[in-house]
Amino acid sequence: MKQAKDIMTTNPACCTPENSVEEAAQMMVKHDCGEIPVAESKDHPKPVGVITDRDITCRVVAAGKNPSQTRVRDAMSSPPVTARVAA
């Protein structure tokens, strides 16, 4: 049976709640993914949520908000689901 450590990304791209949604979307394009972890801050990488392409579509674009002026904190899903990797 596969474990989290077998399928996880060890050093994922992440953003903070203060990043714009546009920046998060650009990260998704650059890293070819549909979800970016959201860290508390650059100095404190504790996960506080995720922003997904669906979050952006439903909470920003469909709501008529400007992605460059909307902050990740206003569109992200939280709390995050996390797993610990056994040594």
C-alpha cells in the first residue's frame, strides 16, 4: 500500500495569504498543478490552507472580482489537510 511519502511533493511551491490570486494562478501554470499550499508567512511556513484552480474560478472569476487585486486569503480553502511522514 502506498504511503504519503511515496506520492508527496517534498518541496512544493507555496504562497502566503497576502499574495494575489493572480500570483497563485501564475504559480499553478509554472508548476503545472491545480493547487498551491498556503503558508502562514514566508518566515513561518506553517500550512494554513490551499488555493485551488476551482477556488479561483468560483470565488474570484465567477464573482466578478479582479484576480490581481484579490488576496489569496479571500479565496483559499482552509484548514489544510496534512499528513505526517513516518521516519
